[in-house]
Amino acid sequence: MTGPTYETPNHGFGIIPGIVIYLSLIVAYPIVILENSSVTGALETSRDLTKGHRWNILGALLVLGIVMGVPAGVVEILAFATGGLWPLHVAAAILSDIFEQ
């Protein structure tokens, strides 16, 4: 005899809308800082500025993520393969900071 089975909600439906919202609001913070805008004004301006360019922004973020992540990952793999030498961890952190800027 088995107990009742419960279906869990599929939280995957929030991923795509979350990405779209993120892409539409990605420049809100710089707008607040550079234009001394209100929060709601910055959100509206960000949405308007990114309209029609969200696929380009997503592609650029993916490329930047790969460009920043691969060298740091290679250094981390080398650090792990050599017994976890701390200088390689430091080098990975430095490379990550360099590529992040």
C-alpha cells in the first residue's frame, strides 16, 4: 500500500520570463546613476532602451560569460590537478576580476 502522491509545481515556467525581465531591466542601474533618474523612470527607460535588442544583449552576456569563465575554469582545473596550490587560486581570482571588468 502506498501513500498519496503529490505533484510538485513546475517552477521552470518562471525561468524564461525571468530572463526576459532581467534583459529588459539590465541598464536600469546605470540610468539611475548616470542620469540621476527616479527608480520608476529608470525602469521605464531601461525597458524602452532594450526593446528590440534583447536577443543581442543575451548573446553578448553569453559570450562574455564564456570569455570570463573559461580561463578561470582552466586555472581552477590546473589548481585542482596540481594538488590545490594556492597561487593558482589567486591567479584564477585575478583573471576573473580582469575579465569581469
